[in-house]
Amino acid sequence: MIRYDALDALPVRGALPGLNDALEGHGTAVLVAPPGTGKTTLVPLALAGLLGGGPARRVVVAEPRRIAARAAARRMAWLLGEKVGESVGYTVRGERVVGRHARVEVVTTGVLLQRVQRDQELAGVDVVVLDECHERHLDADTVAAFLWDVRQTLRPELRLLAASATTDAEGWARLLGGAPVVEAAGVSYPVEVVWAPPARPVRPPHGMRVDPALLTHAASVVRRALAEREGDVLCFLPGVGEIARVAGQLGALADFGDVEVLQVHGRAPAAVQDAVLAPGTRRRVVLATSVAESSLTVPGVRVVVDSGLAREPRVDHARGLSALTTVRASQAAGRQRAGRAGREAPGAVYRCWAEAEDARLPRFPAPDIKVADLTAFALQTACWGDPEASGLALLDAPPGGAMGAARGVLTAIGAVDSAGRATERGLRLARLGLHPRLGRALLDAARSVGVERAAEVVALLSEEAPREYGDDLAAALRAARRGGDAYGARWRAEVRRLRAVSTDLSHARAHDGDSAIGAGEDAVAGLVAALAFPERVAKADGGSYLMVSGTRAEAGDGTGLRGAPWIAVAVADRPVGKGHARVRLGAVVDEGVARLAAGAFVEERDEVHWADGDVVARRVERLGAVELAVRPLADADPGLVRKALVEGLRREGLGLLRWSAEAAVLRQRLAFLHLHIGDPWPDVSDEALHARVEEWLEPELSRARRRADLGRIDGGQCLTRLLPWASGDATRLDELAPERITVPSGSRIRIDYGNPEQPVLAVKVQEMFGLQESPRVAGVPLLVHLLSPAGRPAAVTADLASFWKDGYKSVRAELRGRYPKHPWPEDPASAEPTRHTNARLRR
């Protein structure tokens, strides 16, 4: 019996006429309805004609999460007074409850995506409802684009409805060809906001890490909410691990009477999920991830405690690592979460951050297509016939770099050809309902170890295993086999599903494949992990592991992985303050498996480079960044040797060449002329000489083979090749920048060009008598260092005339007494220059 009283109480009923008109007239629509209005339950029933007054249609409702899909189907069946599977059923990965006469089927977006790829016309389906489209999950965006393509090219009669509580209505309307936007008024109760930041600052999230101080604070806020408010408490936390830790800190909650603590997340047992969605007989504290933000009404909740954190996918393309990461939840998520407290009555939300921080939070969560690993998306678009995704109706275009990385992976596993089109193998991978990496591992490992054993490990990798299973994949496999927990049950169901979808491999036996692959659990786990993540195969190297990709990783203490010569890393992250990745899940392999799985990375090449102060030439067999075998190379390519020598000169300096005193002076003179005259005089700085090495250091450099050969090259002789011979200016070198200059005494004194700004002339005072102005070279006055008769500094001047007039008197007074045998005339500007004493002068 249909529960009309419950249906009539749903506010979205008032929007049904407008929604029907929009779909009848345009074929597409966008429904914006606040939480609790019935958009997820009443609308599909009405569109299917199950409430009377409308034509019978088959409606498919796509939900982003399994828990939401099951809950929506159960709620609709309850409203009809039926069991699930009669008029309303659901299909999620590994579970299908749909009767022959079902008119409404609730599916996850992943299931719908697989279905559209198999049957592009969606035969028999009249309406598709894309629920909670604001969450911007990658599967949801993809299936929306595909369905619009289907409607445009194959089935114009297919009706599409995008529905959400808070969404970019204009964007979705534009995407669906100018679809009408229908808004439903909601009945919402006021929600008081209580700002409850920690007393002391907590560290921001990094990777998967959350500061334990914040979790302790969240637990204390839950206790505070229980004491200050009535009703059940819904606490939002980022992940399963954080939920478990807060649950442990809450204990029995004996101070608040009979209180039940429930943990809700995508991996929670179905019984727990059902218990949360049903009215409780005692007060409850529900600890939940973001699965409780939308689609689900948790009855009895009057208080929300929001940790302010969420998990989003991220990819570190530089390290080849992809995983969920903890981020600050957006303002939109905060509104969704707070709204849970006002579904049935006035409520309150306790936010575990300061009010001043709220304005700095991102407005919306980042769309998956902008931040997630796009390998699966790229395979879907390739199978759809649009490898670049350029013709798809997407709210956001996929980043070019992420698509390039995705195509690189797909090419390596043989899923796409050189043009990006899906191969036959790629089509098979897409039908498996797995990430392409895991699909590749299932197909290829099955030939060696059989479908059953390959499926066991792939199922373990397809969903994060409980932390207590450890980081050794083989040990985790044994734990899953014997485990009676909820994860073990889901793992077994996924193994059955993979076995079913791999029927084309059912003939495979272990002896059909590589006989070198052992039959033990460690060998099977290692083979599958290596096939799924070939660039993460890693070799022990100096206390850590070097992956094929070049990323370094460390295995934890006390793990079965530590000390193994080779491992395959399935899951890794980068801890705070660490330069290396940390292995979260991996398996021991041997070199044979490493070569088999990562064979595309094997190469043998000659490597000639500068290392440890000399040329090192060797022939290296590599597995990506990992060296497999090395032997000396006697007949290295001369071009590579020359390149290594140039690198040595760049790293250790041009001092590796032989520089006589004259050569060093020549370089200084040229530097002086380049600074003050410029062209055609060459720049002889290190950078400039490195840039023109072919012009001045050949052919000597080409004949060199090692460091010692560089030491025999005369740098000064080579440098003369840069002189401006063609213009004839080279002959003026001694005129413009002479090595020596004749002073008034007749002596030829060497000029020091060490400072090209102003060269120095160091000369005894008496030898400069009679000279009215400072000497110049290339128009630049020399800095004259005037010396005592003993050669010690007496004065420095760049203006000799001023010195004779103003500075000489004090110098004369000091030196006259110290050197009485030398002439000290009162008027040096007109005196006779000399190199001799007074006695010599008299003779």
C-alpha cells in the first residue's frame, strides 16, 4: 500500500508539474531542491508513473555512492509499501536487487557508466536522473557527458534530469542544451552555528595525515554537544581511520546515559548502514564521512559536529603517486553538513574552526576532473571514440598534463594505440569495471596464476584494506581470506564479481604462463602488484628503495617488506617533512617478476658522464631509473665523451685546463676590453666561454678522453681563437690593453688587470715624478699604487695631479725620514723621475 501521507509531506511534490512540463517540452531539466524535500525518492516514483496519473516509464537513478543507492531504493520501496526489487530495485558493484517488473532502478554512477559503454542506446530506459550532481565525481561528470551525446545522436527521446540540493544550476542547464531549471521550495528548520575551534593551534592536514590533537578536540566537542543539546549527534570526519580513533576516544559515553556510537562510511557493513538510516531506540552518536552529506536522511539528528575536513583525490605526477588526500572542506560542504541538523526540527552545528577562518575556505570542492588520476577517464573517452574528450559536454575540461600522463599509462599497458584510440585490449579492460591498471594486472596475471588467484589480489587492491591488515600485500591477502569482518565479506563478493566478468579467461591455468612465477601467496601478490604498478617496482638501494619511476620509498620498521631486494609498491604516500615516499602497501618480488611486469621500461644504453672528478663511461642495463647491470665501456662514443668533458668544465670550472701566468693575464686583458669597449672584444666569463666552447676549445677538446687530457690543454693558446682577427682589431690588443706600460723613469711596469673595472699600476713614487696625469689604457685611468723605495704601499690614487698637489706632502714627510738616501723633491710634478738614490744621482 502506497504511503500517501509520507509522500504528501515531501515538499518537492509542488515542483512536479513544472518538472513534468520541462521534461515533456525540452527533454532535459535541472532540479534544484534543498535536502529533505524528497527529490531522491518522490521524483523518480512520479516520473516512473508509480504514483498514478502519469505514463509508465522506466527510470534509472544514478547516485554517487553505494550506500546512497541502496538507501534510496529502500526508501522508495517503503513509500510504495513494497519490498526492494519489486517496483524499485538497485544495482551497485557486486550486488543487484532488481525484479523483472521493476520500473525504477537506482545505480551508482560507475555502474551506469559501464552500462552506457555496453549499450549506448540504453534500450528500455526512458528517464535518467543524475542525483547529487553537485559533488562533481569523475564518473558522474563522465556519464552525464556520454548521456548527452546519446540523446543528441541516438535517442533524442531519452529524458535527462540533473538533480541536486546545491549546484551550479546555470552550468548544468547550459550543458544540457539550455535545459529549464526547476526549483523546489524546502522546509528547513533553523540551525544555530556554534564556533568551537581548538584551544591551541593544530597542524594542517598533509596527505592522509590528520593532527591527533584535532581528533581529540572533535571527540570533546561531541561530548559538549551531548551535554548542551537534545537529539542525536552526527559528527563529520574525513576518513575511516579518523572515525575509528574518535570512536575509541568517546568510549562508552556513560556520563550521558544510554548512548550508542555508530560508524558510517562506504565500507561499513550493510547492517550498520541500515541501522543509521532507521529511527533509533536510544540516543545515538553517528560518526560519518562525507557519505552522510547528501542523499541520506539520518533520522533523529538535531546536532552536527563538523571537523571541517574532507578527503579528495590528488595526483603527484612527478612521483607517479595518486591517492586520497585530506583537505579543508569547502563552504558548500559546510552548508550541506549543517543542513543535516535542520531536517526534522531546529538544530545546531558545532564547527571545529574559528569563524574568521570560514571566509578563507574554498567555496566549492575541487571537481575530480581537475585533481584526480584521469587514467580511467581517458580509457572511457577512448572507448567512446573521443580520446581527447574534446567533443564531450563537460563542465570543466580535463587538464592537458593529467590527460597526457593518463595516455602514457594506457599506451604502456596496451589499452590505446599511438593515436589514442582504444585497442581490443582496452575495450576488454573498460568492461572489467576496474581501474585500467588493475584490469591489466587481472588479465595478465591470470595467464600465469589463474583467474581465481589473480582476482583475489586485484580485489584486495581495488578497495583500501583495513589498516590492521598491515603493509605486506601477501599478509593482507591471508588476513582477508580468514577475516570475518565487513571488509572480508566485501572482498569475497568482489572476487566473485571479477571471476564472473573474466569468464573469457576461465581456461587460464598457472602452467599456461611464465613457469618462473611461483605458486605461493607472496609470489602471486607480488606479480599482481607489479603488473598493476610497473613503474613502482623498486630495488633496495642504500637503505631505501628506488622505484622504476625514479621516486625513492621507505618501508616501515617491522614489516615483511623491509630488507627484501625487490618489492612492488601498490600504495604509497609522502609523510610530512620527508623527501621519500612511504610504502603503505606492497609485496616482495624478485628480479624476474620485475623484468616481466616492467618490461616496457627495460633498456640498455651507453652512459658517459662526469662523476667523481672524471669521465665515467659504462654500458648500463636499466629498468627505468633502476640499474640492473653495469660494465665498463672502453669504446665510448666520442660525442658522449666530449659532452661529459664539457659538463666537467661546467661543474668544476675552467681551471681544469692548463693556464700559464701569461694565459691568465690574457684572459684578464680581454675581460677589461670587453667591459670598457665591448664588441668586437669577446666576453671571457665562465658562462660565456661555456656557451662558445666549440669556437675556442676545439679541436683540443675532441681529442681529450679524460680529466688528465684537459690538464694538458693550453687555455691561453685556445683563448686567442676568440680574438677579433677577422676585423683586424686583434692586432691592437697590445695597444689598447698592454701587458706593461713605460713610466717616466723609463721602467716598463706590468699592469694588473685583475679588476677589469680599473686596472692597477704598482710603481715606486720616485719613478712617477714629472708625470702630470694618471696614465690611461683604452681611455681608462689606471689606479696607481705608489710604493715606497722598499716596495711597500705608500698611497693609492686614480688622479695623480690631485695627489701631487694635496696628498704628496704628507707622504713625503713620512718617507723622507725613513728613506733619507732617496730624493724627495718639494715639487714632484716637475721633478726628474728616477729609480736610484741620491748618491747614484750625484755620480
